Amino acid sequence: MATPAGLERWVQDELHSVLGLSERHVAQFLIGTAQRCTSAEEFVQRLRDTDTLDLSGPARDFALRLWNKVPRKAVVEKPARAAEREARALLEKNRSYRLLEDSEESSEETVSRAGSSLQKKRKKRKHLRKKREEEEEEEEEEASEKGKKKTGGSKQQTEKPESEDEWERTERERLQDLEERDAFAERVRQRDKDRTRNVLERSDKKAYEEAQKRLKMAEEDRKAMVPELRKKSRREYLAKREREKLEDLEAELADEEFLFGDVELSRHERQELKYKRRVRDLAREYRAAGEQEKLEATNRYHMPKETRGQPARAVDLVEEESGAPGEEQRRWEEARLGAASLKFGARDAASQEPKYQLVLEEEETIEFVRATQLQGDEEPSAPPTSTQAQQKESIQAVRRSLPVFPFREELLAAIANHQVLIIEGETGSGKTTQIPQYLFEEGYTKKGMKIACTQPRRVAAMSVAARVAREMGVKLGNEVGYSIRFEDCTSERTVLRYMTDGMLLREFLSEPDLASVVMVDEAHERTLHTDILFGLIKDVARFRPELKVLVASATLDTARFSTFFDDAPVFRIPGRRFPVDIFYTKVLRQGGWA
């Protein structure tokens, strides 16, 4: 093999002899391409695909000789593979040995046995991969035992590489399994994200079309305004330049009269001075004429415009038809503002005044004089409240009437003193809607933490989130939101989230430290997600002392749940808002249940 410098020099010489030209970068490209190819035919085919050389005659011979000269890395065999290959060779060699018999019949039998064994071996090679691997392991064990009898210490030399190879294979399979698991989780997460509809965000297609429309309008406005702006700028510049030039000319004449007033000037200098004075006088006359024209224009009669005497909306329509720059954008903004403000009636309704009044004769007019005022017996009525204030007061009254309201302080104290709390209360006592609000008011959502509350049904999560948002006086999706499968109504500001058990389980697997309080509502409706979630919460709670776990239900076997969570305390909320009637059938129906 030639050295890199010598090989490059040889390639340049051959290129000069074959093509009639030589260049260093072309030689490096050919050498690199030859090193990447595994065979001469592949190298020739790659050169033919790139149209680098006309591979006919001397050029093809040059490519073959170049591929043979290019140095390549030698394939280094692993020690474990070498040991395995030696063990198999030793096994084949041991199988080839047979005992010699005196008679020819015994030798024929030996040959037939050897042939039958070879046929069996060929049949075994057609078996499945798993069975073949098991047979190879058995054969290697037999070979190692025979090698121990003959060589004494060959077994130890063979077992060490095999053990190392087995460890490497196990480690590789473990790492591959982890990569496949992470890739599968990422695919599932991406698929759910693509299918999830975010109700707070506008459609991407609609937003893109609107952005394109606005950009087009801005570009058209800019193209229409640039020529007018150029004219305006040019006119202002000319007026300023005219004023500056006149001031410079007057200053120059004043300097010449001051410096050369008593000096006799030449004929050329007198003509130049006379020319400058003439230009100054003409400029002054032009300015005076312009001012006089402006003064006359103000006192001159002008024909009235068509827009005079028309209402404001008619003037706007005339301006819109004129195609002023940005008019379409202004109309679009007015339409959006009008839709948001929800104002009815004409625009000039407030400015309209009655045109006619009742005319009375002076004799019919009667004037009165106030003497005194008698106080009334009724108490003054309270000022009328707005509908929004009435709704807010009604919501607060309903909150105070719930059975959980009198136990607010006791419940918060129990949550603060215990990490896991079992809450038992009747249906309608306010567990689902009020306890998360109490935690929010207490400050459990500070420092970016969140409160997660589970619901067994998607409709329940949506309706409860809407009710809590209305009670807190916020928009659904801001501070309070819900997250169900294929629909997400949350934002970055959401601190109180209602979700199904499956959604909380997925978030708990990816971000177990995101929530400060986890409330599992309706825990008696146990599902697979609920059971797995309980196991994860129990393990995570041991490593996160600040995590609060609340298990709430109306018909809950509190003793079993308390035992599962290491004898957690039970908080019972007495009272119910509505009567509960229990009915039994007179005759047991044949439903197939126990």
C-alpha cells in the first residue's frame, strides 16, 4: 500500500496521462470514494453514476488500479468471536475422529454411521433459530468438556470469552429494549397530541389565512403610500432648501458689502455682485407672491364638497369608495369591535335631539314655588343591583349552603397535618367543587404548582370544570380547565385541572412532580387506571413529603383504603342537601347477577 502523499501524487500523474489534466481536489475525491467502496465494481459504478470520468478503456483500468492501491482499515475480530470460532473448530475436529476396527465391515459401518450423522446434522440445520441456538450451546459445552480432558486448562480459556459475550448480548438487549420503550411512549404521546383538540386555540389554517390576508393588505398599502410619501418629502425638502439658499445668499452679500464696500472692484466682480443682488430680489419677490396667493385663496369662494351636509356614515362610505390606504383594514377592525361591544341602534342616536317642543301661551303657563317637604314612612329601597352581581351573590349563597362549608377550616387543618387523607361525604355535599377551591384559596398553587382532580367520566370533568370556573369568576381554560382524551381546555395559567383517571395517569408517568395536590374523586368506581394510579401515588408520596393525596367518594369502603395508604386518617362530612329514597323490587329479576 502506498503512503497518502505518494498515492495522491500517483493519482495526479495518472489523471494527467488519462484526462490531460491534474487537480489536487479531484485526486482527493477519487481517493475518498475508493476508500468508502467495498469492491472495485462498486467504485466503478459510483464513478459512472456521478459522471466523474468516462469509464472506457484507460479510465476503467485506472479506476481498478486505484481501488487496489487505496489503503483500508483491517477488520479486527473481537476476542469473544475468535474464541467462539476456535471452540467450533475444535468441536468439528473432535467429531471427525473415529475408532479404527480390524475388519472391513466395521470400517464400512463406521463410514455409514459418519454419513448418517452428517445427514442428521444437515437436517438439524433446517430447524428454527431458537432450537439451533440451543443445540449450539450444548455442542459448545460438550467441546469444552472434551477440551478439558485433552488440554487440561482449555475450559477456563473458553468459558471466559463466552461469559463476556453473553454479558454484552444481555446488555445490548436491555439497552435496545429501553430505546424501543421510549420510542413507543413518544409515538403514543405524539399520536394523542395530534388527536387532541385544543378548544382555546384557533384553527391553524384559519389563522394562517388571516395572517396572509393582513400581510397582503399591508403590502398593498405600503406600495400605495410610498409614492405619495416621496412626493411629500420632496416638497418639504425643496421648501427648506429654498429658505436656506436665500439665507446663504443674503449673508454672502452682507459680507461682501461689509468687506469690500470701500474698495474699488473690477468689472467682473461688479457684474457678479450685481447678478447676486438680482437673484436675491427675484427670490424675495417670488416668496411675497406666494404669500399673497395664499392670502387671496383664504378669501376666495370655493364650491362646497359633496360630503357637506351628509351624515357621518355617508362621509365614511365616500371615503371607503375612494380607496384610501388602509381602509379595508379599518373597516375590518370596526366590524370586530362592533361585534364585541354588542351595541344596537344608530351610531348618532346619542347626539339626536328632539326637533320640536310643545308651544304654550304665556297665559296658560303656571309656575309653582316649593314650600316644604314631608318625609315618608317607608324605608328607602336599596339601589337595584346588576344581573352579574345577583348571579355572583346567588353562587356564593349556594356555596355557603353546602354541607362541606362549615367544616372548611377543620378540613384544611387535616390536609395540612396529614399527607394522605380519606374523605367520605354524601353526594352533593360539595367535595368535588369546593375542596379544590379551598386548596386554591389556601395557597397550594404557589410556585407554579397545580391541583389535579380526577373524574370517572369525561362529561363529568367538563361540567364540573365549567361550574368551578363560574364560581371562581374566571374564564374556563384560564385558571380552571379540564383535560380529557382528544380534547384539552387548559393553558399555561391553569392551576386547577379536572381530568379523567387515564389522563392523570399519563401525566403522572411523565411529570410526577408537577402537582402539589392530587385528588382522586369517586374512588369507589375503580378501573384499571385508578388501581395503577393508586400504586404510583403511594410510591411517589414516600419520596415527596410535600405532596398531598386526597381520596374522596360517597360510598367508599374507608377501612380498606385507609389500610392501603398505611392507615391514613378518614374525614367524614355529615349531611346531605337532597333526600335519598331507597327502593327494592318486590320480586327478584332474572338478570344473571349474584
